[in-house]
Amino acid sequence: MVPDYLPRPGDALVGKVALVTGAASGIGEAVVREYAANGARVAMIDTDAARLREVAADIRERGGDVVDTVADVVSEDAVRAFFAETVQRWGRLDILVNSAGRDSLAPPVTQVTLEEWNKTIGPNLTGVFLCCREAFLIMETQESGGRIINMGSSSTRVASGPGHSPYRASKHGMLGFSKNILLEGVDKNIGVTVLNPSHVRTPMTEIIDQGLYDGDLPAYTDGWLDEKEIEEGIAASCIDVSNVAEAALYIATRTPDVTIPTFSLYPTHKAHRYGMEV
């Protein structure tokens, strides 16, 4: 396969063990590639079995040390199992990246179904809680603690147009949860960061140009797109995923005396909408 992103090899994470959810594509895949290229051993978690196997095999061929597990982050039993398997295999856990999630370009609230709400809150908030809880249980036993990176977006802080309420609620909730566990991790050397990339070129954003999200659901974009996105398309207006992977590497390599509560990045043409609010 020809990956969307191939990082430069390095040694910044040699000896570290990472677990990345949503690892089969998009931001999660790019982060796994970045970490593996820098010497980390990485547990890859995703529900897309075929794509996960393909990506893991490609990383191994390039010298990376990864293990792939097909699992759903909203299953408490599955989450407990893949964390336990990671520690059993490698003896520790230094980094957790919660990248699994679901976009929801749903219409205004009167048209949002309970199914749409639950399908979004599940991976975007409940899954983050389950994974962070397991990571804390492991990291608090390690003198070195660990780092947790929860993948947010501009929607952790702003509502940039009508619609999309399940997604924005899930990301606002994830930020609030992260604020709380950041405080709980201080005396345990566990750092917590919400990484807020917005409008990143991934398979999730590419299908929006077809007027869709989550496979074949119609995307509600009224009042959301700016002039550049309308003229050029969403994908062409997005930033490259390498920016997010490199930010995740920077965060993961900070020492415990450094806290990065949030880290935001987005296309410059969105500055008129987001400013410094995200």
C-alpha cells in the first residue's frame, strides 16, 4: 500500500509503549506511523479489520513494532482486554492516543434521532472515558506515569454553524472530562492533553465533498462552509494529516514537569471563524 503519510525515522520514542485507537485510517493511522517510526511499540485498535491488518502489515514491513487488535472502544470488556493484552505483551503503557471517533454532520436538533446521538456519543465520549480509565489504572503504578492525548477538534469549544449537535456535544463533553482527569493525574505524573485539529484531510473529510458523512448519510452543511471550501471543496481546503501526527509526537515526548492542556491547529483560512477561541 502507499500510505498517505510517511514520517521520517527517528528515535524520540525508543523504549516507549503506546496504544492508539482509531488506528486504521486518518489521524489515528498517521499517529501510529509517526510513533512507530520513532521507535515506539504501538498497539493499534480499530473496528475496520481489513484496513487495520493492511496498515499494520505495511508498518511492520517498514520496521515498525506494532500489534493490531480489532475492537470497539464502546465495549467495556473489549477495552479492558486490549489494555491488559498490551501490558502483558510489553510490560507497560506510556502513551494513550484516543483517536477513535465518529463525525456527525447531522441536521438541526429537531431532526436528530436518538440513534444518531448515541452512535456519536458512544465512541467520542464513552469510549474516551473507558480508555482513559484503563490507562490511569496502568500509568499510576509506573513511576514515570504516562501521557494521554484525547483527539478533539474546533468543536470542543465552538459551534461554528447550525446542526452537528451530537458531534459538538461529544467533543465539549470530552474536553470537560479531560480537564477533570488532568487534575487527577498531576500527582501521578500522568499528563493529559486535548489535541484539537480541525479540517484535516482524511477519509472522514473527503466524503463531505460528496455531500455525505459516515458512509452514506447526508451531510448538513448550511452555514458551515466558507467561501474557499465552497469553491475548492472541503478536502482541498484541509490541512495535511502530517501536522497532527507531528504535534502528537511533540506532546508525547514532553517530560512530566511540562503540561500541555490543549493544542489547536486548523487551516489559516478558518482564522476569521475560529480565531483563538479553539
